[in-house]
Amino acid sequence: MDFTISPDVEALCARIATFVETRILPVEADRATWDGHGNIGDTALVELRAQAKAEGLWCLQLKPETGGGGLGKIGMAVCYEEMNRSIFGPVVFNSAAPDDGNMMVLEALGTGAQKAEFLAPIVSGAVRSAFAMTEPHPGGGSDPGMMRTRAVRDGDDWVVTGRKWFITGAEGAEVFMVLARTSDDARRGHTCFLFHRDDPGWRIERRIPIMGPEEHGGHCEIVFDGLRIPHRNILLEEGRGLKVVQTRLGPARLTHCMRWLGLAKRCVEIATEYANTREGFGTRLADRESIQLMIGDLAMRIEIGRLLVMKAAWEIDRGGFAQKEVSMAKIHVANLLHAAADTAIQVNGARGYSQDTVLEWIYRYARQARLVDGADEVHKMLLNRHLGQLGRDFWSWDAADA
């Protein structure tokens, strides 16, 4: 395993760092530029996105022929971490969920016609997208076998009925993917469909209030009551919906971790800056052993997270699935982010609890990290399954060819 980055990736990361420092952080610091849901307002976002495009920092995760920068997963790990030094960074570079994962799966599995109709507008930044899979009880969540939303063939169309919820970005999306059951086959019973916002036969029931700040478009409950989708809008093929999910969610979990590492580092940055200047009882906070232990522990845990993410990225770049590697990274980094925000708030005291810094934003956001794209417990169960299958080989090293 060699995590040496190329000079091109190093230079690109430096350009991203400069852009975040000089363009995005000043906007983040001005609360007047925020929208009512704790995200960057559209006016500021449009301006910064235009600047990112002009600087060649747009959609770096996609292939050049798609309109992207051609980064592999290792390059993405380096750049995404730097992008999310700001809470607004990823969306400025068009590398934020859910568009990030949606673009990558459409690029990988879409037909030429589907890419032109559904992918190209997201890549350009003209529209946003959503992926509708999770359902309220008793429907499917982490277990797709419980899915109750159904699609029934009617001539050249499929008619979708059912309900989804916590669909990220739905209120602001124009392009949608929906996973529905098309048969009772355990492995080939799900199909992924593409549709547009203005297609009749579905509605947003509500924008679900959540604890933390929201992505653009919120987290919505949506109802399908006769949505007709042409057969040509099936992504991959009928009955291969779980393959679509696997293609999308594996890398998406990892890109979450890449971004969360950037936020965790930002927490340490804010805590360290304050500890270096704040004095009490004649001593700087930074000189107190208790503070040194707290920040040193975070530094170690962030580096562990970076190594887990890079190992998973390396495995994917060389053609592997990295299922257990992604699960380990997801568990560790999600918990790390929450700990980093909590520790930084503790170091900053009342200042950290206030809105004078972004720590309280990150703290509220961080709690969802242990739930989205598979709860901690689900990933630990998957790791136990791998351990049962591999035994001691769970920890094996890849040997060079003789």
C-alpha cells in the first residue's frame, strides 16, 4: 500500500486550500449569507460556484469526458478533506451529498441517453438531485428486504406506489432516483428508476424537521400514488436495483468520511487557536496537561481515520470493493467527528456553545453521521460477518507476487 500522492494531486489540494481560505471562509463567517436552514444561501453559492468552475475546481470526482477532474478515490480523499475545512466547501465544488453519489452512480451505470437527460444537468450545477430509498416503518431502511414501495409494469411504463422518508435534498431536487420492489425475488426483486420533479403521480408530504443543519432541500417524506416512469428510465436493468445501491452507497459512505475528516480537523484548529490565546489562573489553556491530552488524542484519532479512509480508497482504486474497509472507516470517522466537535466546544467553553464559531453547527450535524448510510451497529454486524467468513484472514496483508 503506497499512499504517496502525485504532484498533480498535491498541487490541486493546495489550490483548494487557498480557495477555501480566501473565498469560502469569509462567506461562512458572514451569517447574512446563510439560508434559513443553516446552509449557504443561493446568492453566495451561485457566485462561489462560478468562481470554482473558473478555477478548474469543479466536479473533480468525475471523469473528464463527463465534465470532471478525473480524480481517483485516493485523490478524492486528499481533496475532499481539504474542501470540508469549511462547512460550505463541498457544495461549492459540487462534491456534496447527495449530488456527489448520484453523479458517480449515473456516470458508472447510466446509458448515454440517461447521462444526457439526468446526469449532465447535475454536473453543470443547473439542478440538484435526490436518491429515494429509505422508508418509514414497516418499510425498508438498512434492510432492503423490507421495502414496500412497488413498481408494476403497465405497457411501456412502470407505475410506482409507496412512501419514502428522510430523502435528502428532495425539496430542492429536479432529478430523482427511486428504488422500488418489482418482484418478490430476494436478490433480483428491486429496480432503480429515474424521474423528474415535474412528473405527475408523486408529492412531497413534508420536510421533516431535524436536529441539525440541513442540506439544500432538507430531508423529506414523499408519497408515490401512481407515478408513471418509462421503461427506458430504469437504471442498469430491471431487478438490479441492489447492484445500483451497492455501486452508489459504498463510495458514498467513503466520501462522507473524507469530508468529515476535514470537519474534524477544523474542530481541532478552532480549539487549538483558542487554547493558545486564552489564559486562566495565570496559565494558557494550551499549557495545561488536560488540554494537551484532549487535543493530542484527537490528532491521533484523526490520523487513524485518514489511514482507514486511504486504505479503502486504495482498495477501490485497484478494483476491489473494500466493503469491510469502508465499514471500518465509516464507524471510526463518524464517531471521531462527534468527539472532535464535543472536545472543541469543551475547550472553548461558552464560546464553543455559542454561534460565534461553527462548532455548534458541526456538533449538531455530527450526530447524524452515526446514522446516515448505515448505522454503526449495521456496519459492526457486517464486519462480524466478514470475520466469520475470513477468520484470521480478516487481518491478512497483500503479498507481492513472487
